[in-house]
Amino acid sequence: MKKIIHLLWTGGVGGIEKLCLTIGSCNPNFHEFWFVHEGGIVYEQMVNKGLQVKLFNYKNKNVIRLCKQIKSCENNIEAIIIHHDATMLWCDALILKVMHFAPPIYMYAHCAYSDFINSEGKKRVFHYAALFCDGIIAISNSVKESILKHENIKPEKIAIIYNGIDLKKFTMTANSNDKFVITFVGRLIYQKGIQLLIEALNEIGNKIEYECYIVGDGPERTALEKKVEICHLQDKIIFLGNRIDIPNILQNSTIFIHPAIWEEGFGITLIEAMSCGTPCIAFRRGAIPEYIKNGVNGFLVDDVSSECLADGILKVYQLWGSKQINTVGLNARKTAENFSCEKTEESIRELVLRKKGK
């Protein structure tokens, strides 16, 4: 049986890696994952699940070596999908197509163009790889539009396939929590805007009683913890680090806040929270308005500022326990059901097989 080969640079903890783990779990016989540079936690999880994986420990200078490795398996490959925005992987795509590699090659755009093109050299490599490859997969219409804005690519060459989650893990339960619990889940990086959440809660002060849990880790953690201390919010804002019980945390949250300040390519944690029936607050950025409708299945904040975010939190607090907020939670769950991992995996297979005329 021919397989789709997914090329990843590393196998650490991240949205791309976790998406691949989910895709592979949906159809383990059809997907194989090659970790070109190094493994990591998600790579190990794939191994433990019995998924088809390979680890090479190649460096950037091993471009030709990887091409030969792929070419030697050509007859057993249905398609190649490149996930990470590693220049070496894009170079391999370009070389393989010049060598008349038969199976289609797709480049997966997991974020907005400006967030993965950070140098003129990288821009040139992406331009030629995108020109020669068989297609680009964008995780949202927002990501697709960001690419079209900068590259002269035919729109039909870019397919939109939304990320999906395992809906069986994220279910709605009766939340009997009598506390107003605010939750953030994600990498602690500047672009995720956690600093604005802390500033917003500082502005709210003692107007409401709440508990805030920040789940995740990253390079900004120390600075964020310091900011919480400066604001004297240590008793209200708790850092939980990386956790494996995310569904339980989301089910017991009153609201989920995703204060990303960049053009968010998709926002998978928002879908996870929505699948638990937890109302979400987010800035009107990137792809988020493609699935959150203000006041219907969540809440959007128009201006990226701590003041406006604080206003949004206070407005939702006033709705806490009302029929309206319960309806928002039910609508959120219905929306999340459109983003299952099975639909994502099926869409990838359909794209590949359609390209090959099967």
C-alpha cells in the first residue's frame, strides 16, 4: 500500500507535530512520518502508538542525501507533504521536482506568510519551491490570502484544509464550578499575547472575583511570571506549565481567552475549548473570525489592547450563568464538530488522490 510521507524537521511539542499525531492516529496505514533533523516528545508518542515513523538526524548540509532517501522509496509513495518551514525541506521539494519525481509534493502552510518568511533568502527558496510543487495546503482562508498577497500563485493551487481535533477527547460536561475560572492554553511566546491578558486582569482589579490558569510553557514564562508579581496577582493567576489533562481543565473553565496579537493562522486550542462548550474570547485577528461569530458561539474583541480585552472579560462576567451564555456554549460545541481530525485526514487523502486522478 502506498503511503503519504509527512516531512517534519523535528518531533517536539508544537501544534504542527500534534496535528500530525492526530492525523496518523486516524488512519495509521496511510501515513508515515519522517523526522529529518531530530525527534522529541511527539515523535516518541508516535512510536509508542505504533505509527509509522522514521528518524534521520540529518543536518542542513544533507539536502542531497535526503533527496536520495526519498527517491529510493518513490514507488511506495502516494505523496510528500512538507510541514515545517525548514529551508532544507523546501530545497528538497525543488530538487525532487526538477528530477521529475512522480508523486505529488505539497507544502503545508501552518501560519500566515509573514510568520514563516523571515528573510529574503527564505523568501526566494519558498517562491521557487511553491512554483514547482504540486500544491500548497493552507490551514485557513486567512493563511491562503496572506500567501496570495505576497506570491504570484494561482489561487486554485492553494487548498484550504482546516485543522481538526479528536472530538472524543473534548466533550461537554455540566460545569458545576461556582468560581469564575479564566483559562489560557498555549505556548508562552510574545505573539500569543499573554502579557495583554495579565495587563487586562490588572486593570479589572477587584471588580470581579476570578481564578486564572495559564497552561503551557515557553521562552516568555519567566518574564510573564515576573509581570504577575509586579501586578500583585500571584494569588489569582497561576502558571500550570505543560499538562496532559487539557480536556478536564477546559471543561472546568468558565471562559477561555486566546489573546493572540499576530495574524493567527487557525487557533487549535480555541476549537478544543469550544468543543467543551466553553465560551471563548479572542481578538478579531487572522483566521479566528472564520469560525467565531461574536455573541453567537464566542466573543471577539475588535481592538488589540488590554483595555478592550478587560472590557470583554467584564461583559462576559455579567452574562455568567445566564441563558445567553449557555446558548453560546452550545453553539460553540456545534461549531467545533465541524473541525474533527477525521475530516482533516479525509480532506488530505481526497486532495492527494484527486491530484493523482484516482
